[in-house]
Amino acid sequence: FGRKAVFLASTLSTQGDVLKLAEQGQAEGAVVIAEEQTGGRGRFGRQWFSPPGKGIWMSVLLRPDLPLQHTPQLTLLTGVAVCRAVRACSGADAGIKWPNDVLIDGRKVCGILLESTVEDHEVRYCIAGIGVDVNFDPEDYPEDLTTIATSLKMETGQSVDRTKLTAAILTELEQLYFLYQKEGFGVISALWEALSVSMNREITVTNPHGVIEGKAIGLDPSGALVVEKRDGEHTLIISGEISWKS
Ligand code: BTN
């Protein structure tokens, strides 16, 4: 991955730039990396704070041969790749909050946005957008983010080389993606469960279908989160957001 890489000083969102490459027929593994995004996007239509010089804002083109209902597996895979790279490059004890936020000590250092283009119920391509708060200082954050976000520098006390971390993320992503294509989701699922900080916790899930409370007990073979409700019944969660009391 990253053999075709486009570097931009400033862009609206690297998701849109990779979408253009995809439409032009670019091969998978193509990457767009920007110093700054003026319209960075997060999950659920939120904005993603992407100022210049201190973060990694990048999007990767994937062309998996997958039925649409398996795309959550790729979301989880990307989280595992980023979490492993962050741990290796910074030494931080990073974990994954379902589905794919990377947290250190309960605060978010990385967000992932996986967007798929579908035609006739088949996935044509996926764009994995990855945002990492690498060398932010506390004063770089707007007030609404101070309690929920953190950076690798703030957590480890040391600046992290963005180029090395970017390369490590792409290498992890490529290796896990090929492993996944060869062996299936089982290996990825086990890696995800081992890195997850959501497992065996009493959580609250919020999604358009409502609110569910119970204990997160693992992933099912499709990549859905299995939640055991108080009455013992198991529910599968494929999208939404979770929270827990610390
Ligand atoms: C989230 O809500 O947690 C996902 C955030 C994803 C941010 C990345 S930064 C690179 C790519 N371009 C975007 O506009 N968003 C993703």
C-alpha cells in the first residue's frame, strides 16, 4: 500500500480525493495524505478537527471482493492495523473501542471512517479514512474536545515521527488485509478482541434502532458485536456508538 501516494498541503477531505482516484480506476492501496483538511469528516456526519502539521490525515483505497454485509469486518481490521502501528511507534498502551476508535487511557487518539461504494448489492470499493492526533499539545484543542481527545505526544511525553507512523500504519494495513483475504476474518477477529477495551464491559449502545444495555462479550463471525443483555439474551450490533461508565 502507498506505492501510489498523493501528498497535499491542504484539502477539503482526503476521502473525496481518494474517491476521485477510485473513479479514475486507480488500483487498491492508493493513498492520499494531507497536512491539513478544511472539511475533515468523522462518523455520523460529524466534523473532524484536522489542523496542519500535527496529525496524520489520510485515506486508503481498497477494492475487496466482499458482500456488503461483510464491510464491518474491514472497519474492525483497519482499527487493528492502526492500533498495532500506534503501539509499535509510540509505546503507548493503546486499545480499541468498538468498532474502531483507538483510545489511550480512555481518550481518543485516532478515528477511522470506512466508506463503501455499492452497486447492485456488491461493494465496488471502500475508502478507509484514518485520522491520528500525533503531536498535538493541550492548547491546540478546541474546548469541546479537551476531555474526549488526546494526542500521542500528550500521552507519551514525546513527539512521534509522523512519517514513520504513517508508513507503519500502511504496512500493518497491507499485511492484515492480505492475511484476511487468505485466511478469512477469524484471525482478525481474535486480534481485535485482544486489543479491545470494550470487551467484558457493561455498555450502552446507541443507534437509530434505539438504546441497548448489556455486556459486550465478543464478535460474531460476521464482525457484529455480541451484547449479552441482562435477561441473558444475545443481541448483535452492526452499527452505532457505545459508551460505558469508567
Ligand atoms: C471518526 O469519527 O472517528 C472518524 C474520523 C475519521 C477522520 C479521517 S482523517 C482522514 C479522512 N478524511 C476525513 O475527512 N476523515 C477521515
